[in-house]
Amino acid sequence: MLLHQSSWQEVEAYLDHSKGIIIPIGSTEQHGPNGLLGTDALCPEIIAHEASKTSDLLIAPTFNVGIAQHHLGFTGTITLRPSTMIAALQDWIDSLVRHGFERIYFLNGHGGNVPTIQAAIAESYSSWSLAGESCPYRLQSRNWWDLPGVMKVCSAIFPVGDGSHATASEVAVTYFGYPESVKHVEMTPKIAPEGDFADADDYRKTFPDGRIGSDPAQATPEKGETITMAARDSLITDATAFFRAND
Ligand code: NI
């Protein structure tokens, strides 16, 4: 069930039997020569939407702009400041809690979001702890590739050149979701360099085509389907357990 394709009465009825909701969360940032700018938001969205077809899980709209300051050297990238993102997440959380949601599960698609999501969770709990009150809800964040069993599938499909940014796995998942957007681009070098970065100019200088450690030319919709289905099944198990915790 998708929240944005439901009526308010349907969401009210859902809350009679579950207090849990999944929020896909990602980023709008460059993903190399053949990856979509929406990759990090599309991956958790595609996986969560697949999960909604075969389970009773409720999926929120995707929080699709995140922490991407280091990608601003590439056209099309949009970022939030960490402080802006924490404030926005707080408002999403407070709105859902007001309606009775007690388990909010962020399915994240961007490693650069992790510290900020954790800070938002700490902010949210802090307001209750400092007031001397017991928080009536629980928040969880999981990267889709960290769902149990998923990395094993990715490594089996892409034993070489999966990389750490514009990965073959994430590009494949978006190609499964949007096969009309498949791009055939020759990568030079075939596998991008690995390394660290600081700000946007430093990133652009160090990784000129945007990739880190990857050869995403290996991505196909079929490979993406295998990864998506593994992640879907693992998400259903993981989120269902979280929603039922302390029932
Ligand atoms: Ni990514």
C-alpha cells in the first residue's frame, strides 16, 4: 500500500492493524556516465514499492533529496544541508506520529545520508528524554544493501567492479525499475579509481566522471531484478519484525 496513492480513510483503516510505515530515503546526485541522477532515491523506492505488492506494508512518499554537497561539481545534483535535512525529517516524523504511527522505518539508498539520519533520530529521541518523558515511537534506518543477504547477491552478480559510488548494483536496480532509461556508455577507465574526497571541487578533481571504484557498464535490468527481489524479500522480513517489536 502506498500512502500517496491511498485516501486518508484507507490510511486510518491501516492504522487499526499496523502502526508501521516505511520511508524510502535517498539523494538526487550524479551517478557517473550511465547512472541516473535519481539512483539513490529510486533504489529504495523500487524495492519498497515491490515489497508493497506482496505484503501489507505501508510505504510513504520518497524523501528524495539528501546530503550531496560533494556531488555539486556535477550538473543536476541537488543537496540539503545536514541541518535542513534533520529539520525536514523531524517534521515528517512528527506528522506521522501525530496520526498514530509508532514504527517508522527509513529504507536508505545513499551512504552520505547515514550520519544525518542518525542525527535526526537522536534529535527526535532527545526531545522526549530531556522532557523526562517516554518516547511512544521507534525509528529505524537501514541501507538497502545492508538488508540481510543482499550484499551476497550483489557480490555474486558483480564479483569485480561493483565499487562504492555509481555501483553496478544500484545502476542495475534502477535499470530494472526504468528499463527505458538504460544508457550504453563505454567507461574509461573500465573500473574507476578508489579514494577519499572532501568538498565538491575535490571530488570532481579526484573522480572526473563521478564513479568511485565501479564499472556500472555491467548493469542490466535482468541483474537489477535479481537484486531487487532479494532486497524486497529481506525488507519484508526486516520491517515486519521491526513493526511487531514490543507489540
Ligand atoms: Ni548511489
